[in-house]
Amino acid sequence: MSALARKALSALTLSYDTDESKMPPHVLLAHQNYTTTLPDPSVLTPPKGSKVLLHSCCAPCSGAMIHEMSRMGLDVSVLFYNPNIHPYAEYLIRKEENVKFCEKLSIPFIDLDNGKDYDQKKWFALAKGMEGDAERGNRCTMCFDMRMMRTAAYAKENGFDIIATTNATSRWKDTEQVDGTAQAAADRFGLEYWRGAWKSDRLTLLKYQISAGERFYKQEYCGCSYSLRDSNLWREKEGIGKIKIGGEEAGLGSRWFTDAEVDAEEENQDVVDSFFADANAVADKVEEGNNRRDAWKVLKGDELKSLYEERKKGDHGGKGLNNW
């Protein structure tokens, strides 16, 4: 690692007040895990100097993983291949922010963008027939497969030993689904897939600290047009403004990551699980022939409102829903 990269990496260390008596419970737990948790011997721990190709969906999900890999002395490169992101304006925002972050850390950035189409037509063709699936369904498996196969192919062709993906950091993604598709891609090309503890309290807090410190763009939906559609349908039912792409203001909540503690608190596993239970109920009703907009309306509004109010951000009416 270059001296410039080491200097930049030093800025990504934990920066909160370490007086445990002043920490909120969720920060205390993350802090204690950060300072006491030992590596899990059952999880791949690459030797120093290993070449790792990290597939990245966005800068906010990359921060903690890049930090950990660089701290371990690994030779990390970031690959960006995300034909699922729609519309193109959102795609460019996420990619360009990722480029700037890697440049700051002197981390090689590999862009597999083939132009304005960026394989989006191929992605939509593969998603045909799965437009009504809920998140974490077959469409998401296809999406992970497509991206991880391309990542693994590039890794094999360019001498990388190990692949990993930032999709593994988000509690909004199913761990088995992400790891399963990535492992299949690695096996096909004779590579190692790194199944790290990327969703631990320690790394979740670190992820949000880096995001707040860098003032990253806070996306309001997962990325694909169907996620955008369903998020806006929920907002319509609740009388909330539609998602905004870019600009200084979000459709709901804050546009930028600014408060690591609040952002970390939002990603509560119980809230995530409750959301997907409701989303799956809607998908079932659509499969039975119901209109998607009507299917959202049949869910009890008060229950959904209570669910999302737990993810409050302290502004825009106390709601926050932008942590994908």
C-alpha cells in the first residue's frame, strides 16, 4: 500500500467519543465488538498481499469493506458493474461517487460500463417474467448472478485470487442469497469467495461513520426500476412525496449521510424483517391477480406507518427510509 493510501485510510478510523458511559446502547455494543471481537476461524481470512476484487454497488456500502481489507494489507481493487441501477441519472450519481472515493484512497477502480446502455437492456431481458417479484425473490437472485458472474470472469482473466461484494454489507439483502450467488460464480471460475462478517454491529457502525464523514449521497431505494416502483407505491399510500433522483433534497429524509449514530440505529434487523414480511404479502397478492397499487393499500396503514416511524431520522416529519 502506498504512503498516500495509508494516510487516506487513517482518516477512516473510528472517530466517536470512546467514553463508554456516554454511548447510546447500540453504539456501546458496536464499540465493544469492535475492540474485542476476534476473527472467526471458519471464515476465509486472506493472507497479506492477496489480490482481492471487490464488486461494489455504491460508495456507502464500500467504505467499511475497503477499510478492513486495506487494514489487513490486501491488494484491493474495486469493480463497478451494476446494470440494475435505474434510471441512468441515479446510476451516474452512484458510480461517480464511488470513483471519487477510490481515487481518494488510491484504490484501483475498474469500470465495466460499456456506454449509456451499460448492459441495462440485457438486465431487463433477464428480469422478464419476474417484474412482480418482491425484493429477495427470484429477480434479485438473477441480479446477483449477473453481476457476480461478470465480476468472477474479470477476476479470473486478470489474476485476482479472491472476489467479494458490497451487497453482503446490507441488512436489506438476504445473506444466503448474496453469498450463494457469489460462491457459485467463484466456483465456476476457480476462485475464492470471501464470506466475511460484513453485517456485524462493528462494521455496520464503521460503514455509517465513513458514510457520514464522507457525506455520501443517501439513496432512497435499492436501485432497480422495480424497487423504485414499489417504494413510490408505498409512499403514495402514506401520502409521502415520491423519490427524488439527485439534487440537494431527498423525497424523504436527508439527502446526505451526516450522523453516523442515527444512521447505524436505523438499520435494525427487526424493522428490516418486518418490512420484507409486508413486501412479500404484497407480492403474493399480485401473483393472485390483484393490482399492485391496490395490494399495497390492503395492508393496514397504521402498521406500516409504525414500522417506518421506527426508522426516524429526526427531520422531514421524523421519518427515514433511505438506508438501502
